[in-house]
Amino acid sequence: MKLNCKLIATTITFIILTTNMYAQDYSFKDYDWDNKKAPITIPENYKNEKEVVLFRNIKIELDVKGKEVKQYYLIHEKTYINSNDAIERNNKIYIPFKMDESAIVTKLRVIQKDGKRITLDKKDIKEEVDEEKQLKYNYFAITGLDIGSVIEKIFILAEIPDLDGKTFRMQSNVPIAQNEFQLIFPKHLKFKTKSYNGLPEPILEKAADTLKNVIKVADQNIVALEDDEKYSNRDVNLKLFRYKLDENYYSGAKNINSFSKFTSNFYDRINPILDKKQLKAVEDFCSQIPKTDNLQEQIWNIENKIKKSITYNIYAESNETITDIIKTKQANKVDLLKIYMSILKQYKIETKVVLASDRFNIPFDKDFESYENLDEALLYFPGIKKYLIPTEIEYRIPLFPDKLGNNNGLFISEKIFGGVGMGISEIGFIELPGAEVTNDVMDITADFTEDIENPKITTIVSFGGYSALNFQPIKDYVPADQFQKILKSIADNYTLDAEYTSLKTENDGVEFIGKKPYIMKISFDGKELIQNAGGNYLFSVGKLIGSQMELYQENKRVLPIEIDHPHSYVRNIIIKLPKGTKTKNLEKFVMDFKTQINNKTVAGFISNYSEKDNTITIINNEFYNSVDYPLNKFEEYKNVINAAADFNKIVIILSKN
């Protein structure tokens, strides 16, 4: 969320402008495509590919005019279309900017196989509205596209400089024949860069304009990395390139975009000194919060009160004081952190602010201090080793968006020096709640004692942690009739769409999130699970646990496994049979699949059964204690995942004497 982006942008602009440079222009203002009529040559090794980026050229140039600094961005790309799927994917080319704000050049054309050029203009630009996100998009509606065509586009934009950390993906879900990135900048500046996942290191060159330098990184024949492997983190395995402004030789400024400088500014913003009026407003607010000696419960009460009293609005103007935040009942991200910190100090609860990034988008590199890694804020409480997310209304401690966990973060603490509070920071690892938190327990009874052709099924499911979070908030946010429909859709997974005779739930509502499991109790007739086969009865007992995910990999696995969060399942099944009933296939319930890393079992599916006094008891445990599994453990992991699906298919045979 770039919590102090305005402050940082202002600071960087000032640093750049404290020079004697005269007005410049950007070097690619006359950039254009080749107007020769000859067909484009497709390299031999790509002629059978369904789609290929033949050429991608990205240039970013910083330009100073008086006291104004601008960033110019160019992308020139040619894409070979060689399949009906590729035609369908590319019949709309979205324009990644607002047409009326930053566009300098917007050009697109289709080059057909015979060399004919079809140039699209403004009349071919359409508008699309995402009703859910309330966003408008512009796109080129492509005409004349057929197999063997090439789409060529050139976009040039004027932007606000983005110098505190930027990542470019140099790999895609289609092959790229040639890919080049250039950063062009005044030579009195120094940038720090880093290449990831096999991308070549950049080269520093002099620009044609001798007052500027160029950082260039180029690669070719980049294989496609498709986003089609389940349980993976594809984006962070792409070839990536990062850069950030690091020094200004004229001003002598060094380590410009460092975490230590960020910490100092950020701490001051979220820890304002409160006058008597503001302290009184905080005390009055705290008087409405239930008090308890249990630290986690007290934090839960604080979080619950704030989230029910103050609406988070990303676009809200900053309030001048804490009193204003409480009065207006609206807060942007920084104001929200101010109110949390002020109230937590009132309770004398040790708190660290943790700035983090989405691990499925931008990895946090502790060796490359990029402000784009500081997108989101968590609160960490060392006394209980738990996290809280201030901005997400449906979460409650100890749950927070799992995309922010299993990743590094910047932990900011308060230290008092000479009676004055200061912010200090260190990089730490954000642990996710363990499998004991997201633990689902199923207690199932199938009673055949009254009717062997129509057993009475009772299922009690207790959902914990992130599983419970999927259900508990629903009741508070939807009408009663819609809530009942949602409950039925959840129950259908455990009743095989049979009509249930009863359905009850416990711990619905936000007030139970993070405190108690979500419980669903279902009773239904199980005749759909029974098939009469010449005096024997086939009982699809495995279906009682609900549908299960199966993991198949047609092609060789490329990426290591990364799951959302640790989780586990316990399933207890009791089958009550009439006296004298014989059974077959019970041995199928015996299953033992494990994934071991460093001689430690980190995932498993373990199942067994016992039989006594006309009662069969089946117990299985499925667990995933780790988030990450190396590629060489894929087969072991796949066997664990598929074991639940195999259990789901188990059929036993019942027969009367």
C-alpha cells in the first residue's frame, strides 16, 4: 500500500532536483515502428509455437525540466499469433493506463502473414467496466487477426517517477525470443539493481545523451513458464529484474531508499504526540471496550471495537488528529494505524508494526531494500506471538491474510531514548498460524440398525482457523434468505445433494472469528450411498467425507510446491450395523502416505479402522504442517493429496446372514 508514498516521492524529487542540470528531453520521443512492407520473419525454432513474443523492448527514462521531474515509459512489443487459442486470447489488447492522463503514444497494428498492415486507431479503442471493482478499462478490439499474424504495439507514457523499488517480470506464460529493458537516467544518480532466477546481470552504459547513463538487461530465448501448476508460486519463480535509486553524487546522498530511513519517517507518522483533548478521546473510546486479563482476548476486543466503529477507506483524506478519526469514523491506512497504536499504548500492550508484501506477487528480499515490499501492514504482539491485520474487516486475531505470511517483513519497534520514542526496524519472518489452528474435525455416524437400505447419517463438522473464516462472517453480511441458501450449498458437499432432515450451525458471525470453530450439524437419509447387488449392499462410505481435490500432473513438474497455509483434518467415522452383518473391503481403510523433509514428516494421510460389536470405527488424519515443499518431494506430496480422493472412492460390501 506504499504507506508513505507521497512523503517518499517528495523526498526523492527534492534529491534529484538539487543539481545544476538543465532541461532535458527523453530519447525515444520519435520512436516508431518499421514501416517496411515485407512480412516479418519468424525464427525457425518458434514456427510451431502457438504464441510467441518475438520482441519486447521496455525503456524508462528520467527527465528533468526546471523543477519538474518526469518519468517516460516505452513498451514496444511484437507477438506472433499461431493458433486459434492465441487469437482468442489476443482479440482484446488492454491498455495499461488511463488514456486521458498519461498517454503520449498509443499505437497498434496487425501484420498479416502476407505482409499486409492493418493499423488500429482511436475508433478501435473500446471501454469495459468491471462492475464488481467499479473500474473502467480501455482496450483495442483487434480486427484482421488470423493464424500467422503478428500484433505490434507501441505505448509511450509520462509518469510520476517510481524510484523507491520496482520489479519487472522478464518472463511470461509464452516464450519470448528477445527481451530488453533499459533504464535511462541522469549520470549523477546511482541505481541499485538485482536479477533473479537466471536473468543475466545488467550492464551499465553511457547513453547517446552524454549527461545520462543506461542500465541495460537483455535476455533471449526465454522459455514459457505457465501458471497452470496447482499448489505453486509461479510469479516469484519468473525471471525478475529489480531496481531502485541508491545514491546522488551531486548532493552526496547515499543509501537513499533504505529501510532505516523509511522506518524513521513512518514511525513518526503513526505515533503522533497526543494533546490532552486527544488523550481524552482515546480514553473515552477505550471505556467502551470490554476488559479482560487474557492478552489475546483483550487484543481481540480492541480489534473488534475498532473494526465495528471506524470504517476503513483507502481513499479517505488524512485526519488531522486522533479525535477527528474517532469523530468522523473513517480512516485511511495510516490513520487506522494511528488509532490502533494510540489505543494499544493506552493498554500498555507491546506492539510491533510489520510491513510486508504479497508472497504470491512480490517476494520480500532481505538483501534488497525495496519499498514495494512494504505494501501491507500487520500488527505483531510479541507477548502472544500473534498477528492482526488492521485493514481487513472480516479477519480477527490470530488470523490474517495468508498471502502476507510465510514471508519476510519489516518489523518496526518503539525504543525510548532520553524520554523520546523512536522507531527501529529489523527484518523478520512472518509465521502463519499452524495446522493446529486450521484444523477441521468431522464426526460421522452411519446407522444401519433400523434399515440396511437406508442408513441414518449424522455429520458434525468443526471448521477451524482459515476454514472457519470462510463461513463465520457470512451471517453478518447477507440477508437471512440468502444465508439459508448458502448454508444449503455448503451442506450439499456432505449430503451428496440429498435432502437433509436437519441442518444446524453454531458460532456464526464475526464475534466468533479467531475464537471458536464454525460447527455444522447435518442429518440426512443415506439411501443414495447404498446399492443393492444381488443380496449384497455396496456402501460408498468414502463419499461421507465430501468431495476431495485430486492432483494430477500430465507434464513434468516445474515448480516447487507452495500452499496457502498449514492445515489439517481429522475424520472419525462410525458405522453401526445390524447384528450378524458381514463386511468386506475394510482393509481399504488402511492407508499411510507421508511426505518427509530432513527426516521429519511434514505432511501425511494416515487412516485405519477397528471392528467391534457390530460397529466399525474409521479414523484418518490428514495434515500439511509446512507451506513449502521442494520439487523433489512432489511425488510424495501428490500421494498425500490424492489419498483423500482415493478414500472418497472407497466402497465396502455389507451382507446379511
